[in-house]
Amino acid sequence: MVVRRITFRLYPTSAQEKKLRTCRAMHKELFNSALSNRKTQYQKFGNKVDYYQQQGSLPAFKEVWTEYKLLNAGSLQATLKRVDFAYQRFFQGLGKYPRFKSIRHYSGWTYPDGRQGFKAHTTSVNGYLKLVDLDIEIQMRGKARSWGRPTTCTIVYRNGKWYASITVDVPNIQRELGACAVGIDIGCKSALAVSDGENHQLVEAPKFLRSCEAQIKQASKSKRRKKAPNRKSKTKASRRWKKASNRVGKLTRKVANQRQNWVHQVATEITRSNSLVATEKLEVAKMTRKAKKGKRKKQKAGLNKSILDVGFGRLLSAIKYKVEEGGGQFIEVPTKKIKPSQTCPKCGHQHSKTLDERVHQCQACGYQQDRDIASAEVCLYWVKGTLPGFGTNLVDGDGSSSTSLPKGRKSCGGMRQLAQKKRLKSQPAVGDAETPSKSAGRGSS
């Protein structure tokens, strides 16, 4: 069973949209109330409030705020879990301290149970979405590559449009792959350098952001001249500022959609003829950090923009999941150990090169090749075990994802893990096993 997330565009009527807006505002208020409860209890009384305590107080909360009785109980629990996720991310160093949300920055809410909160009347192409607690049935448009049993649904309001993001348990997904093996190198000038050892291909970077950058700057300049909202002085935004903000958002969404479409097209083309893909392991977050104070701060900012314009992380993750759907292998070569851009694919000799050197010229064997293609060849040969001076095989390869959690960090979990934890907590202890106390431990010693 494979979990897939599918997004449909919703087309509510005016009456249905009014209910959606009201529900969104109520979930926002619940989020802020839960956050305020945690802050107040800790700052004034020194009590640490967790998710289970807030979930247990929901019935009493609904007795005071009776309008919340009409909403789905699972969706209210999911909103409380969002607060818990925010705190867990903060304590693990993955995010800032949770803040109160305005309606502009609260996108929507989640139904964690597909058997009670919602019903998706579709066979993967268009259809209707029924929200049980709001008693509405909304027309939706979209197409899924594969369909199965809906498990969760998140209603999202973004840029003036409503969306339904549905997770589906899909059985037996099998993507057709080729029988070849290929090595790829990702860069800024050439987005992809693909090599199977004999044939080579360079895919130029589309540069969607660069081509639309002048229009975005002009629209942003116009936006800065309008009256912006200010929460401290309680100043509302002018209508012209809202229109200018919508123009900027429309341009940035266009760039994002173009990049996403290009990423999936390239990933599909690669996986259509290959079942083994080897590439170097990239830490995109560290590669795009802001430069420290110095003379080359502008150059680093330009490099970061070029890296993000190509979408290194999104491209790698798309190739990875498409290969794994077909039962293939996606292997990441350890960059610090192999150094693909500094290593010769023919003799294994390593020679340091600066970023402006775009041609690989080996000082030991004289092999000459485009730098990116040579790096792709190194990745492929290392995985096959034919790279001179580096012995390995497919089992030794690092198959971890480029989007995996850093070492020492733990996942925040999900609603399924939470339900399992609650069941274990409510079950009595099995047998006579007891946890010894500290005093018992001291006495036995």
C-alpha cells in the first residue's frame, strides 16, 4: 500500500464559500486559543500543557463555544495537533517559536478520517467533495494518476482559490521503467548532465525565475508604494495594495507552476528508460545559505537564486519517487568521499577545480570531457563498482533520500502515529511487568 497526495481545485457556490470561510475562521480561532493556553499556563503557572490535555478539554470548550459543536471532532483535534507540531519543531530546532495566526496566514483545516469527516465522490477524474459537518457538496476538478481509498483531506484557501488536498492509499502502484542505468549531475548552467557511460546529454536550465524577474520587480515596486497593513498601528491595507499584492502573487505562482511542470516532465523522461539512477548527495539547505559578511555577498546571493530557480531538491525527490514506484534503485553517491566534480572517471585521479572551470582535463591520463558529464560518469561508475580506485557495489550505495531528516533530528509524527500512541496509553499493562522505581533500584544495588 502506497500513500499518495492528490490536489483538486474546488468550485464552491457563494453560499458554500460563506460556510467555508466561517469554518476557516473558527479553526483559526481554535489554533490561537490553544497556543494562548500553552503560553499562559507555562509563563504564569509553570505548567507544561501537551496535546492530550488540550484534546481532553475540547468537550468543555464546546460547551462554552457552542458553535464548535457543529464542526467535525476529528478536524478540531487535527487543529490542536498543528499547535503540537509547531512546538515540536521549535524544540527540535527546526522552526521558530509558534506565533498567533491572522486569517491571512491561516490556510485551512484537516479532516483526518476519511470515513466520517468527508466523502470524495470521484474515480480520480473531477467529481464532488462532501463535507459532512458543513452539509455541503462541492464540485471539484482535477485528475489523479492512480486512485484508491481516501484517508485524509485538507481544505486549503490560497490566493483566492479553494483546494482539496486528499491523501489516498493506493494499492499496487507499478510504473514502467527502462532497463538501463544512468548517472546524473545537477547544476545551474546545465540543469542536468545525463550519462550512461557511452551516450551523454545536457539539459539546459529553463531559468523561469530569471525570465520573469523584471516583471516581479516592477510589480513589487508598485506594491511598496501602496498603503500596506500594519498590525502594531492597527492600519488596514488599501484596496490598491491588495490588487498589487495579487499581481505579485500571480507572477510568482506562474513561475512555481512552470518549474513544477518542468520537473515532472524531466523526471518522467529519465525514469522512462532507466531503472537505476545514480547522483551525488546534495545538501540544498546548506548550499543556499546566506553569505557571511564579505566582498562576495552579492555573488553568493546570485548563486543561491540560480540554485533555487532550477529546484535541486524538488528535482531529486521527483526522480527518486518515480524510480522507486517502478521498483528501481535511486542511489546517492557520498559527495565528500567521492568528490564527483574533482574526480576523473577514467583513472580516478582527483584534481581540485574552481567553479569557472567548465571542462574536465585530467592531469594524469589526459581525459577531456565536459565537467558536468564527467561528474555524472563518476557517479555511475562508482555505483557499478568500475570507478578506478573506489571499490563498491549496489548494496554499498547510500540510498537515503536527499530530503531525509538531519542526523539527531526526529520526525514530528502524524495522526496515525498519534492514534496508535493513544491506544497503547489506554491499554493496561500486560503481565506482572513493572517499572522499578529509583528507590527500588538503589535498594537492590
